[in-house]
Amino acid sequence: MELKPALEAVLMVVDEPATEDHLAKVLQRSPRAVALALRELADEYTAQRRGFDLRLVAGGWRFYSRPAYAEAVESFVLDGRQARLTQAALETLAVVAYRQPVSRSRVSAVRGVNCDGVMRTLLQRALVEEAGTEPETGAILYRTTNYFLERMGLRGLDELPELAPFLPEADAIEAETLEGVPSFDPDAPDTPDTHADDKTEF
């Protein structure tokens, strides 16, 4: 069985990035041989200017449409509909990405507004997930997911831009906001937010 065609066949059916070790195990080849073949395939697709490329993202390999053809793909997938995150969701996701693992109350403290509805949306879209509880308070902690890395085109969180120093520290203001921020229950029914930015999230 030829390695490169076998890799292409497997990668055509994966629903998340496949690691080199996993591919090597499945195809009964050495990880080094698989890693070399994957990089050669990626270079070949680029040289041939194919409409797709092979990328190493979130610790694994997967086929992606080439950015140059994003407009065509977006037109086909969305068919005139918009499925973008709102500004409120993007701001909340940024706080989680740079402060993780972080509690919902700390996210709300940084943004200065109740983030219940936005956090629920990010959970439903699998961009964030629960990451245990805070020892001192028992509050649920949240972190970004591998799907977040995949969508952002990042190999890991260390590739995030240097933005964290510009985010205000939540510790100093959290005590002032906790009384006005209700506890967050991901399974509770949606309730309207009182902040104008967050109303558009539902």
C-alpha cells in the first residue's frame, strides 16, 4: 500500500485533525515516514496551486480549502446567510482564550457586562468547554477547545498574538461585580441580556 495515497484517503474522511502518531498506527508505518509524507503532500498541493491544502493545525493534519478561494466556499456554504459571531461573542471568546482557565464571573468582570448568554452560545458552538472548577469558589472554569484552534488556524495557544497585556486584570474588579452577576447554568433557558451588545447574540 502506497503511503501518500493512503494518507490522502484517510484524511478525506476525518472530522478533526489527525495526529502523525495516529496516522502511523493506522497505516502501520513509522511516525517519521508519515511526517515526511505529509509535508511532501502539503508542498505538492501548494506547488500545483490546488484549491485545497494540507495543514498542521491543533496538533494534527487535515485538508482545508485554500484561503484564496474563501469567497467561493463562503458563497456555497452560507448561500446568502451570515453565521458570524457577534462582537460581544468575539470579545468574550478573546477573554477566555487569553485568561483560561477562567470562570464566567471573571470573564464578566473583564468585559464589565453579564456574559451568560454569550457563554452559552460559545459552549453550543463548541468553541469553549468546561475545565474543572475553581478551588477557592467552586465556580466552573472554561477554556477554549481544539475546535477553536482549528477554526483559528493555530497549532497551539502559544501562537495567539501578544494581546494579553492589554486585557484588564479581573481580580481587582471581580469583587465589585460579583453581587450583580447571577450564577451561570448552561442548561438554563435563555433569558434576555440587559446589555445592548449581548442582545444580538441570540
